Amino acid sequence: MPTYILMTKLSPELTKRMKDRAAIGDEWIKKVKKKCPGVKFISHYALLGSYDFLDIYEAPTEEIACKVSMISLSLGASSADSWTAIPYKRFLELAKEI
């Protein structure tokens, strides 16, 4: 199953509600599980820098990965960038084909 990276930046409104972060995060994960069948979360990190959170997950299709980003935006993220991730070993195999 393809791996995706979700880089999320919270809206200023949400950053003012950090004490509610656990509840907001729980709402997000429940909605993703309900609306995005087949998504498997691998890692979740809070960040210091341009983004607030990094999620690594697998999704059966790019459309479902898109829905994960859209759910983040619908719950108040100001940006939700989704990237495809290729395992390094596979990357090296692809490089040999060039």
C-alpha cells in the first residue's frame, strides 16, 4: 500500500486552543477512520518549525489520501500538504533504471 506524509499547519484559531488539542486530535482520527477506509497510521509527530504536525500513513489510493488532508482542513488546519513517500530501497532500484 502506498505511503503518504501529511504535513499540517494549524490555523491561528486552533493554536489559541492548545489545551483542547487532545480532543481535536481525537475528533480528527475518528473522522479519518470513518471516512477513509483502509488508512493505517504509522507515526505521528508534533513539530517545531514551519509545520505543527507530521503524520506518516498508508492509504489504498491517492483519493483516500486526499480525503485525509481534506479532513484536516475541514477541522481548522490552515494547510495540509500530502506527499507520496517511496521506501529508500525502492528509490535505489528505480535509480538503477535511469
